[in-house]
Amino acid sequence: MGTATSVLITKCRRRLNETSDNLHTSDDLIAYADEAQKYFVRETRCLQGISSTAVADGTQGYSLPSDFLALRRVTFDGKKIFSVSFPEIDESGTNETDTSATGTPKNFYIYNQTVYLIPIPGSSANGESLKIYYYKFPATIDATTDTLETDVVYDDIIVAYMTYLAFLKDGEFDMADYHMSECNSKIISAKRQMSTDKLSRMPRFRAFRDWRSVEPFDNYYN
């Protein structure tokens, strides 16, 4: 559970050395908190989500989650399927309108916030699960009672960005630059630690196939 927005507002006011809302209203600071969290999440990709959809026979496209930021992994029926690009599709000569060429999806591409499966799912794939593992965007903060989705250990970064925005409104650009520099330096440190955490454990298995040799539309294996 993240920190309540009201707590961050109090911390921001302390940095600004103000106790009233004569200059920065509560609505202002709520908006600052929302923008600060979104900036931090966009820079670090620290929030993750999973979307699960039942595949339908003959349906190729499936919408990405509304809070989608960036892709991590896609699986069909519990097995990873692989991303292909438009050049690869063009080179393969794939006819995506050929509904007779249906089967078990082995590849996908993303276009206009939609995941397109290749080949188009057939009757044997009907009802199977398409899972999208992704980095997500936080929900909008619009009340002091809302809580942040980011971990409490990053509150100082959020508050630094909020203070930066407040000083921008004041026209105190030197102070704004100071707090933005603090925010960005702490984000660099946070990203470094996140990377270290991801690499803290060695894989428990070794892949038997060199990923660099994988060819488009021939890269699915059990």
C-alpha cells in the first residue's frame, strides 16, 4: 500500500515553508502528486500488471489494457509467444485475411494498442488464455485520500517533483531546478537498484537454444 496523497502534500508544504493554501491550493498539490507519480513510473517502469483474455475462434486482435505502458511478455495457453515486426510480416508474405489459415498462435505484433495473433486462432484455440505481462501506468490521483501505487521508499522522489512544480508556479526557477535535479539523481539511483535486484538471482535453468538464431515465424518451441 502506497502513501496517502495528504501525507505527501504535508511534506511538500514543509519544503515550500508554507502552512496555508493561499498560493498552492490543495487541488494544485493533488495535481502535482499525480504528475509526479506518473513521471516517476514512466521513467522507472516500476509498476507491473497482467491481463488475461479468453481467445475466440477466428478473432485475431485483442486490446491492450487501458493502463498499458510497455510490454514485458505475452503467453498463449501458458506458453510464451514471440513478437514479430511489420518487416518480418512483409517478408514472410503472410496473408492475415486468410481465415482458413487458422491454428495455434505462435507470434504476435502490436499495432494501435492492439495485440494481433499469428496465425489467427482456430477452433482448437477457442477459449484458451492470452496473457499480457506489462509495465503499467498508475491511476489518476484526484483526491487527498487517494494513495499512491508506488512504494513508500520512493516518496522523497515524488515530493521532490511536487516541489519542483510548485516552484515553477512561483517563478522561482533556480529552486525549481534544484528540486528537479534532486528528483532525477534519485531516480537514477532507484533505477540502478531496481536493475541490481532483478539480477540478484541466477537463472535456475539454461536455455538449450540460442535466441540469436531464432528466425521469424519459426521460433516457438516447448
